[in-house]
Amino acid sequence: MVISHYVGARVRRKEDPRLITGSSQYVDDLKLPGMLHVAFVRSSYPHARIRGIDASAAKAMPGVVDVFTGRDLAARLKGKPELIPGEAPHPEEQKPEGIPVPPEEPIAVERALYVGQPIAVVVATSAAVARDAAEAVVVDYEPLPAIIDPEVAMQDGAPQLYPNIPNNIGERWERVHGDIEAAFAQAHVVVRQRFRQQRLAGIPMETRAIVAAPDPLTQGVTVWSSTQAPHWNRNALAAALGLAHGQVRIIAPEVGGGFGVKIGAYQEDFILAALALHLHRPVKWVETRSEHLMATNHGRDQVVDYELAADAEGRILGLRARIVQNLGAYPRGLYLPSTTGLMACGCYDIPAVDIKAYGVYTNTMAVGAYRGAGRPEAAYYIERMMDLLARKLGKDPAEVRRLNYIPPEKFPYTTAAGEKYDTGDYAKALDKALEISRYHEWRQKQQELRQQGRFVGVGLASYVEICGFGPYESAVVRVEPSGAVTVYTGTSPHGQGLETALAQLVADRLGADFDQIVVLHGDTQSVPEGHGTMGSRSLVVGGGAVLMAIDRIKEKATQIAAHLLEAAAEDIEFVDGKWRVKGAPDRAVTLAEIAQAAYGGNLPEGMEPGLVATDFFAPPDEVFPFGTHVAVVEVFPETGEVEILEYYSVDDCGPRINPLLVEGQVHGGLAQGIAQALWEEVRYDENGQLLTGTLMDYAMPKAAMLLSFTTDHTETPTPLNPLGAKGIGEAATIGSTPTIANAVMDALAPFGIEHLDIPLTPQKIWQAIQRAKQA
Amino acid sequence: MVISHYVGARVRRKEDPRLITGSSQYVDDLKLPGMLHVAFVRSSYPHARIRGIDASAAKAMPGVVDVFTGRDLAARLKGKPELIPGEAPHPEEQKPEGIPVPPEEPIAVERALYVGQPIAVVVATSAAVARDAAEAVVVDYEPLPAIIDPEVAMQDGAPQLYPNIPNNIGERWERVHGDIEAAFAQAHVVVRQRFRQQRLAGIPMETRAIVAAPDPLTQGVTVWSSTQAPHWNRNALAAALGLAHGQVRIIAPEVGGGFGVKIGAYQEDFILAALALHLHRPVKWVETRSEHLMATNHGRDQVVDYELAADAEGRILGLRARIVQNLGAYPRGLYLPSTTGLMACGCYDIPAVDIKAYGVYTNTMAVGAYRGAGRPEAAYYIERMMDLLARKLGKDPAEVRRLNYIPPEKFPYTTAAGEKYDTGDYAKALDKALEISRYHEWRQKQQELRQQGRFVGVGLASYVEICGFGPYESAVVRVEPSGAVTVYTGTSPHGQGLETALAQLVADRLGADFDQIVVLHGDTQSVPEGHGTMGSRSLVVGGGAVLMAIDRIKEKATQIAAHLLEAAAEDIEFVDGKWRVKGAPDRAVTLAEIAQAAYGGNLPEGMEPGLVATDFFAPPDEVFPFGTHVAVVEVFPETGEVEILEYYSVDDCGPRINPLLVEGQVHGGLAQGIAQALWEEVRYDENGQLLTGTLMDYAMPKAAMLLSFTTDHTETPTPLNPLGAKGIGEAATIGSTPTIANAVMDALAPFGIEHLDIPLTPQKIWQAIQRAKQA
């Protein structure tokens, strides 16, 4: 029997002492000798030809070292073509089949394609001087017609962003399954709705930040970057700069949140690395909050049309969906249309679908990964549709859901949309959510309150999502000579608490002293190829790699224990954190004793020294966490304001290594998902100018705007990884947006309002109520 | 057939571009924000009680942050006892059998034991302020009787450095083998000589240097140190500071030479790490050259008595030796007496020995590893003895050596001294040395020149040495997704060119692009437990670990190649840098293609991703390089000066991976060994004050004082490691000192001078000639 002392316990985070005391190190904390500072001249136009750039005034300013345009950078870099603007091979040559993928220039040379795109870069002795000088650079623009709305962009005759991408359609995905025509022909009821899902910004506490410095020992470059996936940046930069992988080292020190928007190398990463190599000096750039809102990947931004066919009981017969994803100006979210499409069925056993999804280029900032990336979008649509269906049939939304759930016995289950779900027990989570929220009591109370002229709404949503993405993750586990353990993971946590979770696994499975376990991450030099932290994959896939490495170490440790205890390896058991001889509990050795032997030479004949393992875990498939959330809200018709009265979440991520960490993820996810439902939106005006360039305009929630959540869980393990775990990083974000939207729509039902698009701002609600009253 | 394109070729050093352009990074190049500077108050007395320390004036100086005495440091550190002065457990409790090993205090508390010992440490905002303040610290000393001469220290009644170490004898080693009494009884001739081998200083180009900074992410400490063995320091510091191994990171960036004196954690390493943790700021210390001469481990310093018994032919019958090693004040060279004793027989088949060796504490700087550490000492004695024997018998020294060589057929051969030599062909190296030096011509010419009043001497020496020390070495080889290769080695080269040699192995054996191979070292975070660069072990043991890792990668690569080429793994061969199907040379894949498959998921069923291996090589035993050197010198009696006219070395280190690197090691070794023969000496006066505290006093050679060497080699592989290689780092140092000494003595033969102790300075030679003339 292996005792699990740490796994499953509410172990406090190893990360917190350094964070609470403010003694950790973010990129902006780095100060290197001779370091220069960088600021960007960014496009003021969503679409414009660059006729000329006059940097003479900027260059003359005291403290300015140099100003580089795209052409300058190209001329001074010996990098590979894709980094050199204007020299990129024609994309069709690269991808003969399918839709071409336009190359991303680090600095715009001929044309600017969105507001905020880098046009020139200023290097100066301080960040303030660099910023002032950037404002002194004069760019001669010739404005071109800009397209902001993806549905307009798709129309024939619309201006094209790229000459070889007709109708600006950068991605197409389609799935027709089952007899969709029959489904709609036989339907007792058809529900149709158009949804516009707003654009969001990531807004991690720490904006993007980069320090790049020449590496004197490899003659390459070290880049400290606030990134979620250091190896991806390493690979991209090495290729672009023509360096060996060993010459490019990416370090993500403490990272203050990512939410998906810190995935992948940005223009700024390439530019800073190139400048460090060119100038032979360290260079630093820390994104301002306005730059973040303007030039860091956005999320969501879809417009979709859904149709649901159902029988008189409410059993779904078929789903039609047309999904239009605004890609922005660059291809950073090409997988979003298909992901949304693949998850379109949600938790439901839908026999027939006809889903068409498009990704469309527009003159806006690129849309990429943002917490959930495709799954929140899909969950929002189907969960709103379920409520619309229930309302149309006059049924309880919980019961319509229950009727349509994929039953537990059908797993693994492939949806009509084409996604294969591993395991699930949706009714169990629903039941628990209904119970802890006293759902039925609330339904009754709601009626009473309505009598009193109070507009209380009860909303719920069931979600399922994909996580545990491969292709694989790496881990190095080193038992050191003292028995201390150092773990290196290829994932790159940035606030999640993974150091604690992995240390719990090591402590229990190797009998290591928890305080002597150090988990390191975010450094391409310490661990082979990893795929970072994103898509709720870190524990599921990264933890899997750690477990595999632990198992290898344990195998060797058992051999050494047998040698030390003068017993056969088969007679050694690991009990209570020690290796002991079966039936002779006093004959036992600790990890420290085994480590001492491993490094000190007291080893079985022919065994190599050391107690170290490097391993990769490639999950056989994705895993699908799920849950049901319930919210009770009140809407105040006089102001259109929404108050959340109660919030209940039941999430199932399989076994929980550390409930404290899981709850932290759930709390954060709820805040973020609720914010999408009620407040947050990136807006461009019709000319493509960003309206939400500061936090005065982009409505992030404050703590006081939220309530105390009641969280609970069910536990349905997956057979697809050694922990049985499923990931919890995105789950609550996904469940909460439709829950709140449904609750608000439920509150507004007395006004006859069926649907409003999120965010459900007071203005929008008040106007809808006014319209309803007038109607 | 594996083509060896790089191995064996004169490949230019990967290291040189960064070194030649001055763009590399030594510890002193590091500047960290908020970094403070450290200077040491060091003992002015070789032995004194510390009655009090008044730092008030120093603390009051502008820019001084604080001054710490040993007691302060102890009070403020929560470290383990061995680091806390005055709290060390009684050494006898630790080592119940054998002689106690005295603990080393980081800062002297009660007593100072040698001139230069740290007494207090000043922290200030600049190095200059710190040094000035260190001079303002007033120490109240009570001088105690000091012992400088180890033979005096051994006498009964001599003052003791440590109360529990009688006669100051810190180490004893003895070997009696064969019938030594009979050997001397039967001897036709007995040669006796007392040798005093001077004390040396390491004098690498870069002195010791340390920067220690708190690590914000582990809450431990990162120490950049000019060290030869980062992991050793990591282990020592972690234990002393009570930190997990993962919390202590040692980085040896570019290191400017070591020669053995940069092995091991010094007091300064502990102190700086502790200060960084205590002050929460980076601290820096760069040893001055005077500090280096005073307080960095010294080398050599022995006084020995040798007796050689031989028959009339010159065949050696027995050897008696009494070796007294001056250990200095601390136990850093406890292995030196035994190493000298074990190598006492040199290349010779000596049937009987009686060797007694002692290590003796004195009030001088500790003696530790210095290029060769025990082997140069032993080689010098036996090679001088061979010349004395030849002279006594009137025979050619070359022929007396040949007569006594261990013949090739006797290997592996265990000497009477107890050392097991792996392989050797000493006569082959001798023959080549005699041939290329035109030895016999020179012998004739010498006679003619003597007729002309010129004192030309011809000297030779044959040496054998030990290298390839275990216990093991580690390596990580990572084929990156592009096919670039990153190698991490547990050895820690500091000028040897190992990056180049290891890259050559990787290029040939994996078909990797040489320019895409990056070899990294000197970082405890990147590679598991290593044992550093010392004892000519890096290629032999470190290269062995790299080869083992390569072999593992190759095995996996072959499986992947078979999968890609749709062939059986048995049908895949590695030819011309590619994996191809036997009999179908067009069906081939490169390393880059295999890497792409390994990381891209195109793998055989069930194979884990990645192309990475970590391995350890534990050599089964040491290896024994050898060689013969010949020198022709001229002595000018009017001044006592020596001019080296010609120098020939024939060294056998087995197969040479890169002859350019081997020659570099030989050239440097010759310079250093010749310098010991002629110039260098660390001297203390009879009161224990250092006389050679600057490079004006310590006579390092200048390039113009040396000549152009003629180097050659023979090649006798060892079966004990996969390369067959033996190590060349120390060889030439070992061979050259006795060669020059023998040549000078040969030149002085007409004066009847039989022996003078090294260094053979003009003064010493001139005085000897004067004495000889007066006699």
C-alpha cells in the first residue's frame, strides 16, 4: 500500500512565500548592465500604405541609440527569410494544398494591417526616452479601406487583406453528420438564434515583457520572456535568427498570468532578440497596459447562427450552426473555428449536425488563445440554445438538459460534431448543483419575488470541455545526492501552483522530504522540448511526464534498496515512504540512503551511478472535464444593473491532487467567465480605431463586484493518463458565462426579452427593457 | 563503416571566437543590480589568538554596509554546524577510526592559523571602499609560536595546530612490498638523495571570483564561481546553508584556468553565499593577485629522502622513500602523500619498495591540487634518481631507463608501490624521443662544446601518470527538434577546449551539423551530479558519459529511422552521417529528419517522443598516460642562467580526438613544468610571513623565456573506456620538470655538482658553481 499523504491534501502553495513577500522575479525586475530600452512606433491606422518614415527628429533626441524600421531590421539581420520583411516566400509555395497562411512581418514594411502594429522600433537609454522618441517618429501613411466586421469581410467585393486569400477567409471547417434535413423536417419545435460573442482581452496582472541579451558563452541570445511556452519561442527564434537551438535560451521567470495570450512568439520577441544580437547589448521592453489592450492577442469575437430542432419532449433532433470567427489581421487563431465547431454539441446526445465554421481576416488585432479558446464560445451557444428551447417548450431548463445528456454508459462517446469524449457523468454534476443551490426552492421563491416586483433570475449551464492536449510533455526528475529532489517540467506555469502539485506527487511517490523538493520550470536549458502551460494541460500531461520519470527512478531505487538490504528486488516494497523488505519492516532504507548509494558508488554490479530520469508523456487522447453551474441574479430595471445573489459551481476534473489549487482555479475562472457575461468587451469603432485602449474603457471586474462562490465537485476519473486527472484551468470560465447569461435572461423573462448578446451591461439591459416596454 | 570526419582532425576550437573577441563572460564581468562588494580582513600572523576585533572605524566609512566577524556570521546564519565556527562537532566523533580531519572555519574565530586566513568580511558599495574599510578593521592579535617546516612540525614537542592531532601528522601512508632488506643487501650500488620540492602557486589568468545572489524563484542562492567543479560546491553549500540541492545553483561561466587550485568550495564561497542570503542582495568578490598568492591553495611542497638499490648493470632492486608533505594549515591535500607514494616507481619494474609518506600540518596556506597533484612530485624524484644512478654507474641515462622499464607484455601491471597500470609501451616513446631529439648526436656534440668551455646538458625523463579518475561523470545529450544538438557535461572545462572535442564526437557519431552543436557546462541546473574538470579526466570520463548518451540516442534514432524508411531496425546502418537501409543507400534519413519525427509524433507504435539521453560513465579503473621528454640546455656559469636550446616531447595519451587541443595542453604543460624546474617558488620566511606575495616576487615565466617546442606522440589505447583515451591535461607538466632538472644537472656535471633542488634559479646555480670551484 502506498500512502498518499500529500496527494489529495490541501497543501499550501510552495510558490506563495516568495510571491507574498514580493521577493520573486518577473521580467521587469531584471536589470542587466548596459541594458537599453525599447519602444515601438505602432500603426495609427487599421489599414494603410506606409509611404515613408522620418526618424531624424527621434534619432536626434538625447539618449536615443537608434531607430529601426522594418527595412533597417531586414538589412541588418542575417536571419531566415520568414523574419526578413519583404523577403518571405509566397505562402502558396509553402502550403500548396489548403488556404495559404500569411507570413507575419516583425515590423510592417509596405502596409500596416491593424491599429497597433509595429512600424518602427526605438532603442534608447531609458524606457521614458524611448517612448518619447517613438512619438517623434513621423510616419507618412496612405490610408486604405479597412474591414472590421468579418461578415462584411466575407462578402464578394470586399477589400482583401491578402491578395491570395479571397473573401478574407483564412480557414474553413465543416461537419455534416446524420440526417440533418430529416431532423428539422420532423421537429416539433425549432429554435433559432443569432449570437454575437464579444471580443475580449487577456489582461494578466503582468503585461508582456521581454529582456533579450547576447549570450557570451554560446554567442547566441538569452531571452527572458513573460511567456507560457518557452520552448515554442526558442524554436521560433532559433529558426528565424539562424541559430542552433542550444544558442537560444528562453527563460520565463515568475510570470504573472497568461490566460492564453502569452502563447507563442510575438513580433516583439523576434525584434528584441535581433536587436540584442545586433547591438551586442541587453534590451528590454515592458508592454504598457494600452499596448496590451491594442497589440496582445485578443480572444473570442465570433458571430454565429444556431438552429436547434427538437421533439415535443425537448429531445434534440439536430443542430445547424454557422460560425464566423474574426481572426483579426494575422493567423493566430486558425484552430478556433474548428474547436468551436467540434464542441458545438456540448453535453448532449445530438444525432445530426450541420456545422460550418469560418475564420475571417479583418483589420483588427489578431485573435488567438484566450482561456478556453473555442470551448467557452461553443458552451455559451449551446447552453443559451438549451434555455431558449426550454422556454419555448415551457419546461424546466434543468430537465431539458437532463433529457439530452449523453448517458454515462455511452462513453467513450463520439459526438455528431466529431469529438470523442473520454468519460462523463453529467447528470451527477447536475444533481449536485441543483441540490447545493436549492434550485427548486429558488424557482419557487423566484415566483414570489416577481410578485413583489423583483426581477430575480435562476440560470444554469452544463459544460464539457477538452483538455490535456499533447503532443507530449517532458520532465526531468533528479534525486540529488542528499535525497533532495529537483524536478524540471516542460510546462511553464504562471500562477497556477504547479510547483506545489508536482512536489506533492514526488513527496508521496518517492518518500522525499516535501521541503527538499524544488520544482523548476520555464527554462529551455533545463528540460528538453516542452509545450508549455495552456489548455489545462499542465498537471494532466506535465504531471504524467513527472510520474513516468518517478516510476523510472523508483525502479532503480528498488534495485539499489535490494542491494543495500541484501534482498531480492522482488522482495522490496515501498511503504510509508521507505523501501523495506517484505515481512521485515525494520529492514528499510530511505530515499536519502538510496541516493547516497547511487552517487557514492554503493551500487549493484554493473549499475550506472545517479538517480535521474528524463521522460516524456504523450497522452493517447484528450480528456473532457465537465460540470454544472447555477447562478441566482437580480436585475434592477431602473438602472439595468445585475447583482449576482448566489453562485454555485460543481466541476468534475477527476481526482484532485490539491483541492486548494483546484478551488483557486475555479474562483479565478468564475470571475473571468462572469466578467465576459456582464462587463468585458474589446471594441473597435467602425473605422477600426480601438475604443477600449485603457482600463477606464475595458471593464475588468473589481473584487467587490463579485460574491463569495460556493464550489463543489464530482469525481469521474479518465483512463487516459496515470493520474486519472482532467484539468481545471479553464473549466469555470467555460461554465460561468452561459450560467450568468441564462440567469439574466431568466430574470428578464417577465419583460418578454428572449435574448441579449453578452456582455450584459446595464446600458444594454436598460435599453432592452425600454424597448420591451414600448413594444 | 562509421566515417570519422571530425574525430582525429585538427578542428579549430569552438571556444575561440568568443575568447579572441573578448566577448565571453567571466565572473568579474557580471554586474547585478544592487550588487554589493566584499573584501576580507586577513590574518597578518601565521598563528595567533584573536583577542578582539574593532570594526567601528570601518563601519563608519561612507559606502560600508556592514562588517561581519566569524561570530557575527555564526549568529546570523542558520546553517549546519560545520559552517558555524565554534560549533563544529569534535572531529573524532565523525571519524572514529584514523586521524581526525580538522574542520575548516569560514572565518577564524578563536585562532588564526596562517597568514591570509579570513578574520572578518567587509561589505560595501564598491570593491575599493570594501578594501579600504578592510584595512581600517583593527584586530587585536596575540601571536603564538608558528611552525613552517613540516619536518620540525613532526618532531615531538613541536607546537600543535590542532589539539587532537599529535605531531601535526594529518595523514600517514605506507607501503612495504617485496624483500626490501635483501634488495639493499645485494645491491651493487645504492644511490641516496634528499629532495626538497618547492611550493608552487596556481596563478591562472583569472583569479578566483565569486558572485552570489539570492534566487528569487527558489528562495535559495545562485553562485557564479570561477570553479572547476560546480556540483561539489553545490553539495557543500547546500549542506552548509541547510538548503535543498535545487535551491543552490552554481554556475561556472567562462573560467580562465584552474590548474587544480579552483577545486572545491573555499571559505569565500560559503561566506558570499551566506551574505547574499542574509543581506538579500547580490555580493561580489574578485580575488586580487596578492590574495591569490596568499590564500588560494598552493601545490607541491614536499621534502623526501630516496634510496635506490641497483645491480651492476643498473637494474633496480629496491626503493626506499620517506615522503613528507607539507599540508599547510588545512586538510586540502590529504591524498597527496599516498598519491606520491603510489607513483614512486614511475615507469620501472622495481621488485621491492619501502615507502612511508606523511602529511603534516603547518602554519602556512593549505596545499592542495595543483596540475598533476602527486604525480609530478613522484616523477621528479624517480627520474632524478635514475639520472643519479646512471651517473654513478657511468652509463647513459636513456639505457638505464630502458633496462628498467616495465615491458609492454607485463601490462596490466601492478607496481611494488601498489598502483595498477593499464597499458604502456615506454620504450617506444623513448625511442621516438631519442630519434627526434637526435639524442646521440647531442651527446657527442655536448663533448665538443665542453671542450669549447660551453656547459651544455642533455636531460631526459620518462614519466607515467594516473588519470581518468571516477567515480563517474554525467552527460545530457539533447537532439533538438531541428536536429541541432545540445550537450551538457558534468565536467567543467576552463580553457581546455572540451566543447570542441565533445562536439567532434557528436558530429561524427550522430551525423549532426558541427555548427549546430552547442556544448554547455558549468551549471548545476543543467546536468546531474558531475565531478568537474581535474586530473585529466574530462575527455576520458566526461567524454565517456557523452558517448554512452550518444549510443542511447543512436539506438532510438535507428528505431525511428527504420519506422520512417519502412524497414526492420536490423536492416538500418549508419553510414556517412545518415541512417540508411542496408543495400539501398538511396533510402536514407538524416538526424534532422529523425528529430522531426521524434518531436513531431511520427514514431513507431508505443515509443515515447523526444531524442534525449542522460547518462553516467563510471570508469572501471584509472588510466596511465606516459611519455619521454628530452631537453638540451646550456648553463652560463658567469651568471648561473639556464637557456633551453631544444625541447622534445613524446607523449602517449592514446587516441587523440583533436591533435590541436592535445598540442595546446602539451605546450601549456611544458611551460608550467619548466617553470617549476627553473623559476617558480612560493616562499615563506622562517616566521611564516609570505615572501612571494606579488608577481614581482613569484617568478612566472614570460613567453620570451621559453622556446619553440617539438612535440610528438605515440598511441597506446586503453581498454578501460570507450574512446581508448588517457588524458593529456597534466602529462607535459609531469615530464618536463625532471627533464629540465636532469639537463641542468648534466650541464653542471663538469663542476662535480650532482644535485641541486628545484627551482634551479641563476642565484642557486651560480652559488653552487662558486662552492664547487672553492671545493
